[in-house]
Amino acid sequence: MQPFIKLNGLVAPVDRVNVDTDAIIPKQFLKRIERSGFGQFLFFEWRWDEQGNVIPEFNLNKPRYQGASVLLSRANFGCGSSREHAPWAILDYGFRCVIAPSFADIFYNNCFKNGILPIKLSEEQVEDLFQRTNAQEGYTLNVDLENNIITDDNGLSISFDLDEHRRQFLLQGLDDIGLTLKHEEAITAYEAKRAAAVNA
């Protein structure tokens, strides 16, 4: 998993509350078990109509937000079913950071396991970011996980809180398996000791 240390990224706004995982990645695309290839289906039913035509009003279809790596949204992002395909689709599309006032618990936990930084800010701070993003084409944020701070080129500076264990997961690029493998020598020694005791 790619470590997350610092990110300078274009911001794309999805100005909706209660964005659920079925909106993030609809159920018809859950037939594959690979983590890649889901980005093309992100927000599928918001990006295309029933005839397969692009919906130009949806922000991710607008040229000004192409290449964005910071997703900005409203409260209770990632609610609904617990599908891990949701963070897979977000990451595969190119987003490394999601900012919202609150997240559904399972989605929030899955983000860390897939190299995505979810940041919780107050409603007022998120509203300010929406206004800044809408007002300035090409609006970018600097997300510094080493110092837990978000800045922009116009003097904005916002500190954010994050559990230290989860923070280390991202800084070191570790998932649960990677964290376990850091203790591979101790595990191997223990297994050898147990095997010797059983065979004695």
C-alpha cells in the first residue's frame, strides 16, 4: 500500500449529505474481487443517465475537476452497506483524501485499510471549503499527515485530529497484513518453538 505523507491535490466537491456506498459504487459492479478497475464506475448513476449519456451538471464530469485527488462532501459520507468496493472505487478513481463532517464507521475504517485519508472537520469548516472550491477554479489543498494540518495557497490553515494508530497505518503504507508482517521474525520463531514443543 502506498504511504500517505503529504498530498497537494485538486479538490472536487460532491455537495450531498448521506452519500451511501450504493451511490459510490452501485451493486451491479460488485462481481469482481480485484481492487482495481472500479474507478470508472464511481458515482455511476450520478455521472451517467439511463441512456448512458454523461450528466454534465455532476461535478466529477466537469473539466475543472478532472484529476482531483481530494473529495469534499457532507455529513454521513459512506453510509449504507459495508462494501469495501466503495473505498476501492474512490482510490481507483484517483482520490487519496476524503473530507466530510462525519463518516459511516465501517466506511471510515475501510479507508485506512486501503490507503485513503478520511478527515473529519466541523460543518462550518467544510462549508468554508465548499465556498473556496466553488469560487476558485483549480482550487487545491495541501494535506500534511505528518503534522495533521490542511493548508491552501490563500492563507487557510486547519488542524485535524486522527487516531495515532490509524495515522501510522497511512504514514507507513500498512494494512492489517502489512502490520502483522512487521513481526514476521518473531512469529517464525514462535512457530518454530511451538513445533519443537509439540514434537518433543
